[in-house]
Amino acid sequence: MATDIVTRLQVDPMLPDTLAQQIRAQLTWLISSGVLSPDDELPPARSLAASLGVNFHTVRGAYRKLEEDGLVESRRGRRSRVARFEPRHLWPQERAARTHLVGVVLPSLANPFYADLLEGAQDAARHSDTMLVVVTTRDDQAFALRSIAQLAAKGADGVVVVSHDISTLVEQAADAAGDRRLPLVTIDRPGSHGHSVEADLDSAGYLAARHLVEDGHRAIGLVTIQGPPSNVAPIETGLRRALDEAGLRLQDQDVIRAEGWDLLAGAAAIRALTGPDGRLTGPDRPTALVAISDLLAISTIRALGHAGLRVPADMAVTGIDDIQLAALVEPALTTVSLPARSMGVRALEVLERLWDGAVDRPARSVLDVQLTIRESCGPHAS
């Protein structure tokens, strides 16, 4: 392994970074990307110095910095070894000059909401001559942490994290890093104690439910996901608040939990309740459903249609997001518009202010939402 490492390293005295900084950065990358594993030995300092044509003390200086970063362990009489990776190692010991490189960590690009958010971030990045590196995690926490470690190793100016589960882990790592923390902004994570950008999801749930109440509905259900993350809780809170104001309640049997956010998961959850004895086909079924996302709402409309239920004549449906597809489905979806593009822009603006030193405490930005009325809801007699 030591021989392989030597062939991967190179230095250039014409670069602005010192030779020790170059060696340290390249070894950090190899460790953070998993090329070097815990307990792998680094080449002897003298051997590496000879191979690179640099002074022995240059390599020793790079190794010492890696020890300070917690990436390498050295013991007297033994060669330096790679330490066990921990989230706190995501952040370097000191910050260098700006690289105008920012990472954006997303669960996936399958949800159009994330694509819209990314477009906004890209618009802001273009104005500040910043390049975005996009990482899609598919909610793989270990992969996400490794990816952020690689971004840090490349000297990224900061990271925008959109996934709730990943955001929690990264914030914990940032806390462990203390003053060394890489500038970090989370999106769509209510309750974050760091720099965050979010839509007013409580109002989103409230507006969707109140609209249905005003249309005359008295039995309103919720289409959500199993084990919902914290960014779903405010939607349900707002929905319940609107129902409480009308003297209504969300019945437990009217909370429908899909196994995921995608169209297939939503359709499967609805189909399970539209059989001969299903909750959505019985005499005391809800007459309206609020879905926590447009994708779930669209799959709900399709599954209801296959079961012979007409939207909105037999069942009203609202979504939350306002993706482009919401206006194109039949019937066009009534939904609560979340400012996805603006959220992406705001996140990059917060990172810019962090670098300029204009933010000295956690900044929480909550953006307004609005109801967009289309065709999927209609007035019903109480």
C-alpha cells in the first residue's frame, strides 16, 4: 500500500500552496475517499521525501498536520498509520483561501422539488463565480459523510445539506469539530440549531386543510410516509390546527402512510385502502385528502381513479410543493407552493455571508408559502 501511495502523490513548487500543504491535502483526500483505510501505514517520511524530491522535514510537517486533524496516528518507533475515520474529521484544522467550490448534498434528483431547489442554488452560484458539486445520497448516511469529507479535503467553501437524516449527522459532526467547522447550511430541516433555510411547513399544512374545510369537507385525511422525518411534522401540526379551528379532528384511521416519497409508494398505499372493505371506499370514508408532497398527491389521484373514485367529485386531493407536473395532471392539482428555487438561492447567500464574516450566530430563514388553487378540490355539502 505504501508503494501505491507514493505513485499517487505529486508536488509542484509553482503552486501557491506550500509543498507540505500539497502533501497533506492529497493524503487527506486519499483518507476521506476511502482509498486509505484505518490502520494502513503511510510511507516512511524519508522514503516519501526522496520519491517526491523534497526535504524530509517537509513530509514530517505534513504528517504532523494530519495528526492534528485526527486523520493519522503516530507512535515512537512505528510508522504513521491512518486513524479510524470519525465525522469530526470532516473539517480541516484551519481554513485556507476561498476555492469558490460548494457542495450540495441531496437525497436524489428524482423528486422535481429537489431539481427546482438546485436550479436556485445554481443561479446564486453563477452570480458569485462559484461552482457547485452535487452529491445524491439515496439516504445512505455513510456515503454522505464520506462525500462531505471529500469536499472538505478539496477545500470546499461550504456545504448545503438537504436531506433531514444526513443533516442531523453532519450537524453533530460540526458540533464535534467546534471552531474548525466547515460552513454548513441545512435546507428543509425544522429545528436545526445551525444555519438553516426552510419553508413555512406549518402554514403549508394549515392552508391545505383550511381550503378543504372552506369547501365544506368535514372528514379530511392525510397521506404521509412511514416513520416521517422532522420536516413532515410541521405539516401535520398545521393541518390539525386548521381542523381544530373548525371543530374537527384528524382520525387515526385516516392517516395513510406510504413507504416512501415516490409515485409508486404513494399509489401502493392508496390501493391498499380501496378494496371492497377498504377505508377509502366505505360509507364513513374521508371526503378529502391532504398529501405531504405533490408526488404523493398525484399518485393518490391515479390510484383513486383506478378504484373508481373521481377527483374531485368523490374525493378532493391537495398536495404540497407545486412542482411543474402539478399543473399538468388531470385534474390539475391544488397545492401549496413551496419556494424551492428561493430556498436554494437563500442557502448560497447564507454561505456567502458566512465567508464574509457577516453572520455571527445561527441564521434561520423561514420562507413564506402560498395556496395555489386548481381543479383537484371542489365544494361538498357538510
